[in-house]
Amino acid sequence: MRALATGRLFAKEAGLLAGAWVVPLAFLYNFCDFVFRCGCVSVWAGAADRCNVHDAAAPHCPWCSHPAGMAGLLVLLLALDTLVFLGLRTRPALLRVFAGAAAFFLAGAAAGLGFALAYGYPHFLGFALR
């Protein structure tokens, strides 16, 4: 009986964690455009098809033009999301899901500033950097 209860708890936690990951991953390209004004759109509308990395004359989005760096950052951001989610284990489920997603986006924005400065990108959160 205890094994069944433990299995149910694990399934519930895994489902909640998946929810904490779905929001950031579903809106990753929208977030990219929000941070860099690069032209990325939602996954279901073409993702990076309209990103400025496809325009030779435009400055190139730091995330889309460095996919290996973005993949590494994505892993770190999802790990942070998970740590925040697990750290709030005694809190209500919805709060845990949204706190994890919020940590993803806040840390992502900070990392976006680092990418923008490191690669000389001219835009960050709607502000001109040059």
C-alpha cells in the first residue's frame, strides 16, 4: 500500500514539474523576441523562421545565432526552474508551478543581458544598448 502511495505522489510531482516546464518551453521563442526584439514567434507560428539571423544585413539574435550556448542555457534554466519548484515543496501546487516558471524567465532575462553585451547585440527588453 505504501508503494502505491509513493508512486502516486511521484506521479503527481512529475506532472506538476512537467507543468512548470511546459510554460517556459512553449513560450521560449516568444521570450527570445521579448528579450532581443529579433522577430522570433511562437512555436506554432514558425518559431525562429522570422528571426533576424536569417537577414544578412541585421544584427543577429545572440540566442538563435549561438544554438549550442542557448541549449546550455536552456538546461541551466530548466534546472533552476526545477530547484525552485522542489524548494517550495510545502507550498500550494499552482504557486510552485508559477514560481518555477518565473525563475526561468527572470534568470533568462538576466542571461539575455549577458548574451547581448557579450555579442554586441543592440537591443535588450526594448532598450537600445548602443
